[in-house]
Amino acid sequence: MLAINELKKIKQELVEFDKQRETTIIISRSILKLSKSAIYSTHRNELEKAKKSLIEAESNIKKITKLIKKIPTLRTIGAYSSALEEYVEAKCFLGFITDKKLPKKSQLPVTSEEYLLGLCDLTGELSRLAVISATNKKFKKVKEIRDVVEEIFGFLSSIDLRNGELRKKSDSIKWNLKKIEDILYDISMKK
């Protein structure tokens, strides 16, 4: 005979999970948008606007963290993980611009993989910044950017990566690095 009360409890758990899953996805979209906005603002040198976007993103991360404490399986939702990767990218990009430092993984509410995926994406933004810097004749900045991208590439090259998302994204770093090195080569040829 079925334990009806236990089945009702399971049903309530499933309904609550589904409700909180939807909430997590909606909040994750907001984190993603705010992080993208912070990156865009950073490129435009609107640093206060970028900081405000990241503060709001962090507020939303705290909301999801509270939900995860109640329902730990919410942490596995892909939308949240993707939003955190974008957040890492935005924090690191802003950190590079303002302090010439990238925040440590321990300073961010992310997993190691989310941090590394965010760093991979960061190299694309740095590559874009290198082009802009070269156009504005800020050649020292291009070299600084190259050094950071080279360091990220060197680190990820030292890890045995499986054929997953991290492997795919890490492969793109070498193309970003090559693009920056080509810019530096062109600069050296013009001097």
C-alpha cells in the first residue's frame, strides 16, 4: 500500500523545487544582463556605472544563494552557472581596468570551473581592448594585455582539460593571444 502522506510531501517538494527553479532562472538572467552591462560600461570607461551593475548582480547572487541553502540542487541549474561565468568575466575585466589585478577565485561566489570559464571569456574582452588601445596608440597597454592573456593561456595549457566547455573555451584563448601578438608585431614593424 502506498504511503499517501509521504507522496503528498514529495509532490510538495517537487512543486516547490519547480517554483524556485523558475525564480533562479529569472534572477540568473538578471545577473547575466547586469554583468554584460558592466562589461559594456567598462569598455566605454563608465566605471561607476559598471560598478553599480556589479553591485546589483551581487545582490541577485545573494538572493539565489539563499534559495540554494533551502534547496541545494538549485545550484546545478545551467542558467545560474552561465550567469556566474559572465559575472566573473565582468569582475575580472573591471579589476584589470581599475587595479591591473584580477579578483581571486576565493573572492567570488563561484566554482573553480565557473572561474576558469569566466577567465577564458575575459581574454576575448581583453583582445578587443588591445585593438582599441592600439588604435589609440596606447602600445604599453597592449603589451600589458598580452601579458595577462599569455598568463591565462599558460595556466590553462598546464591543466589536463577534458572535452567539455572549459576545453572549448580555453582553445579560443590561443586565438585571442595570437590576435594580440599580431597587433604587437604590427606596432613593432611601424616603429
